[in-house]
Amino acid sequence: MSNSYRRENGMIMMTEEEAKEVQNVQCRSRDFWTYDLSANKEVLQAALDVLHNCTPGNKFTVEYKDCQNSCRLVIFCHPCNTELSSLDPFISHAAGKNHKKVKVY
């Protein structure tokens, strides 16, 4: 998959297929969460917007988290006020009963 995504008004725009590639392939790499943070933050946010934030009540953002001597990406679930450190906790959380109860409409 090419890393040259289409941009509109300074924001990355991607297809559902590209977003699934980000979620299911790129995010599986530990390095995705710890290196090239600025670019990966933007790509992951675009994928979340396409795959998850389009659902009413969902609001996920990608944020930086300081860790000991470094920084990494995390996904923040606003309705649940929960920080998710990688893809697997995010997928479990988004599909879980507690998240579905808390979603704000």
C-alpha cells in the first residue's frame, strides 16, 4: 500500500479499503506506535474517522503519550474517557458492552 494518501484542506482522506489496510496491517507493527509519530498519528486518525468515528456516538482520537524516555501513540475514547495503548485493546474496547452502553448520541 502506498503511503501517498489524498489530501483535502490539509487533512488525509482515505478510502475504506485504505483505512482497513492501516488498521489491519500497519497498526499491527509495534514500530507504528513508537516511530514516525507525527505521520502515523495523522494516518491512524484518518483511518479511525473512516472506520469508527462515522458511527454515531463514537469519538476516538489519536494522541501522544509520554512514556519514561520516549513518546508513543495511543487511541483515546472520549465517551468512555479511556486510553487504549495499541490496536488489540482498541478493537476489544470498541466492540465491548461497556463502550456500547456509554456512547453518546
